[in-house]
Amino acid sequence: MIFNYSFILTICCMILTYSDINRFLPVTVYGKVTDSVSHRNISGAHVFVVQGEEETFTNSTGEFVIKTWQKLPVKVTVQHHRYNKEIRNYSSGTKQLEITLVPGQPK
């Protein structure tokens, strides 16, 4: 009887497609943040999908990588104390976000 259950379980697992399995994996968002006036990289910008849970900061070259368990599309928020906040929609698991921040007071 145990053999029958394990056989059925094996068949069920084989039926799952790649898209079925892939929806349970986190999405990795890649991006780069630059100044809209000088076009220089912005380091230390706060980037998040869910504040306090799925967040990171840009590195010295303005780049960031963040993993999220949220279903696509997600809203990626970028904040820096010298710039206005920017919110972008991210709907592809392969493209890199290019975000330019406008100097000024955060909104």
C-alpha cells in the first residue's frame, strides 16, 4: 500500500510544469539609480518592495539587487534624502530597472 501512495505522489510531481514551480520562487529585481541632472550614480538610496521586509540600498555604483516574494507586477520604491521619491512598476523578471532621481526634497 505504501508503494501505491509514493507512486501516485511521484506522478503528481511529474505533472507540475515549470511555470507551476516557478511561481513559488522569489523574483529578483535588478536596477541602477542615477541623478537626473548630473547622470552620476547614486549610492545609499533606499530601495524597497515591501518596506521593512524586502529592501536594500544601492551600492557605490548605484546598483541594487532585491528579491521579492510578491506576485508580479510589483511597485519598487526608491528614496534618498537629497532626492524626490520615485516609484516604478516592475513586471519582468529579466530586465534591469533604470531609475533617475530628481534632486530636491523628498515628497
